[in-house]
Amino acid sequence: MKIAMKRLLTAAFTLLVAQAVLAGVAIEHWTTGNGTRVYFAAAPSLPMLDIQIDFAAGSMFDPEGKAGLAALTRGILDLGAGERDETVISEQLADIGALLGGGADTDRASITLRTLTARDKLEPALAILRDVLHQPAFDAAILEREKTRTITGLKEAMTRPDSIAGKAFWEALYPGHPYGRQATPESVATLTRDDLTAFHARLYTAGNASISLVGQLTRKQAEQIAERLSSALPAGQPPELPAAPAPARSAVTAIGHPASQAHIYLGLPAIERGNPDFFPLLVGNYTLGGGGFVSRLVKEVRDKRGFAYSVYSYFAPMRQTGPFQIGLQTQRKQAQEAIKVVREVLGEFVAKGPSEEELAAAKANLSGSFPLRLDSNSKLLGNVAVIGFYGLPLDYLDHYQARIEAVTVDDVKAAFSRHVQPANLVTVTVAAD
């Protein structure tokens, strides 16, 4: 009986969210008195609140020689704050059924909170989050523990061909740019508590933050919560971005390894967030390598020749020019032949684009699956946070499907010709003969 009721509630909630998606997502925006940008989407169906606070404090802001600082700073941010040590924080969150999370990527560092909106749950959850923002402990013993854990993980990762290939690929894509900096055991070993506190003081500021809220709140309540969190931060301002990545230049990196399977990455810096070519590239890539078993790369590399079980391609837009990447694994003795086929498929696609039938199938899949990207508060929060952090239009989600439907074959060809030049591909192989 309980299981049946749970399934019924889940189905009802999914239906409500799907109806909300079809009706459009209303995102409200304002700035706190301390300079923090706020983005709010009311979701009254459930008595819950999801919050995400993003800072321009990802690995691209690691100082030279200090790769890993952004990740380590974010990693221990909530392991003790104010009068609470990490055990107290964990126990208090468990007592009220709240979850604190987040992480750091290349562009940003994020802190998330999920809590019930009942006052006896919401207030203590917000108090913990405010302390984590305002006065993280950066305990010396915890820092050493997390450094040791990180160094151990990095050493282990560099025994795996996929990790070796990924690290080398980013270094080859972005030589001399912060996007290409990769944490190493040596760089992490040099990090000190002073490094963490200085990084936090410089980048974890109100002027360098965006707050996204999704849940059962009124606008007034959302404003009060945002002010409460923003006021815990020093004013500050966004950091200066580095010079844009250099245009792609063809390069080949071949790394030896005893693995029986070769790991292969091909790609180049391609597109930044907010670029108007994003939708033609998204739709076109579905046919090229983003559509699973119906994509051209899978048909040519896997189905016809049996070179690989899986082959894929994708675009990853970022604050600055993010990568286009093709990846696959194959037997080491046939790696060069597989690369040749991949290049041929890509070259033909860039020159001719998809067929009308392929275009229609891509648009149907991408448009039809779009509501599933918003079928929970946490997914909606993720989308709202991206809109806020990257400064996308507030009605971005409302027009997403229409912009997919508007893409033509000529749009795909033009966008690929601007952003993907096969002659400039960077190629990285590990364990290839």
C-alpha cells in the first residue's frame, strides 16, 4: 500500500512539473543590497526549497603552480564552520532532513542546500548555510586529511588510461590557458591553509556570487533569504578573466601504456556560453555523435566496422571557449584506422550537414525530451543556476524548444564551419599502436 501510494505521488508530481514546463518557467531576478544576483522560480507543489550559490571560483582561477586550490577550497568549505565542526554540521543536517552539497568545476564553485520549508527545518538549515558561507573553519587537521585523500586519488587516476588521456587532452586543447591547468600530486602538496583562506577571501564574495532559489516560497520570502545569505559575504566583485584561449592548432599527443584498449580523444576549443550558434551545434551534434545508436559515428565506427562499442561527440560551452570532443576506445592495433574513420565522418558532416530526415529526428528527440530536464526541483534549480551564473536570458527555458525547432540544415552547416575545423583537431591517444 505504501509503495503504491509513493508511486501515485511520484506520478502526480511528475505530471505537475510537466504541466509547469509546458506553461513556461517564470524566473524572477533582482540584486541584493550587497550586490549578489538572485534568480527565483516558485515551485509551490512541494513544501521544499532548493538553493544553489555559485561563485566564479572554479579551477580557471587557480594561481599558476597552485592547481587544485579551487577544488580543495570548495571541498572543505562545509567541513566545519563557525562554532560547528564537521560532525555537528552533519548531525544537525540529518536531524532536520536537510542536504548540503555542491562542488567545483572549471568555471565555478557551488554550494547547494535542500531543505523542507517548515520553519523549524528551514531556519536551522539556513543558519548552517550562512555559517559555511561566512566563516568556514579550514581546520588544519582536516586540510591535511583532504590533501592526502586528494593526492592519493590523483596518483591512482594517473594509472588509468582514461584519466591519463583526459588530462593530456585538456592540456593539449588549452596550452598556456588556465583551462589547461591540471592538479597534480605535486601542486596539491604545496597548498597551505593561507592559500585557501586567501582564495576564499578573494572569490567567495557577494559581488562574485549568484543565488538561485527554487521552491515553495513567495517573492518576499525569497528576497529575505537571499539578503540573509548575501549579507554573510564581503562585498567584493567578479575577478578579471584571463585572455581568451588561443585558436585551435592541430596537434597529436601519443602516450604509451600497457592497456589492451586504446583511449582516443579528438577535439578543439569551440564555443562559449550564450553563443547564438549553440542550438545549431546541439541539433547537428545529435546526428554526428550525440544521439547514441542513431548517430553517424556509432553507425560507421561501431556498427559497420566493429572498432568500438561506444563512440560519442559533444559540445561543452563554458565561460570562455569550451571544447568540442569526440571520444572512443578501441583495440590498440586498430586505433589509427579508427581515427581515420572518425575524421572522415566528421569531415563529411561538416561539409554537408545532416539530411532532412536526420534533422527532423534530432529535433524531435531534443525537443521531446526537454521536459525531462525540468521534471524535478533539483533539475530546475540546475537550469536556473546556469542561467544566472552565465547571464543567459531569463526566458531561455521558455524558448528552448522553439529554438531547436527553428534550426535548419544550412544553420547546422554554417555553425559547424565556424566552430569545427577538422584540420585543426587536437588528437590524444593512450595505449595506441
